[in-house]
Amino acid sequence: MADKPKTNVDKFFEIYDADPALQARVQQAMDCYPGSLEIRDVMTEHVLLPVAEELGLPFTLKELRNYELLKWGLSLIHI
């Protein structure tokens, strides 16, 4: 069975996980949006998506949610 092609979200998080400077940049931007999960979508739209776009890896909130479900949602089923 062939591996599924990597999405821009997959590629973004591979770069993010390997780049401390990018992690710091995103964290610094996120620090400007203190609060709770109620503002998560706003924070993602104004922080994470623009950074991904600059890296040439644009993706949507829906694509991010799908990535999260595949990465973390399935693991929760096996707890």
C-alpha cells in the first residue's frame, strides 16, 4: 500500500518541529493572543496560517483540523 501524499500541513509541521527559530517566531506571535481556546481560530488565522503561507505551504483551518484529527484524534481512541 502506498503512503498518502504529504499535505502542506504535514510539510509545515515537519519544518516547524525541526526549526527552533520558527517555533520561537510562532510562540512570540501567539503570546500576543493570550486567552483561551475561544480565540484559537482567530489566533490560527492571524499567526499560523500567514507563517505557513510565507513558507509556500498554505493551508486552511479545515485542513489543519483534519491533520489534528488524524494525528491526535485517532490516538485518543486507543487510550
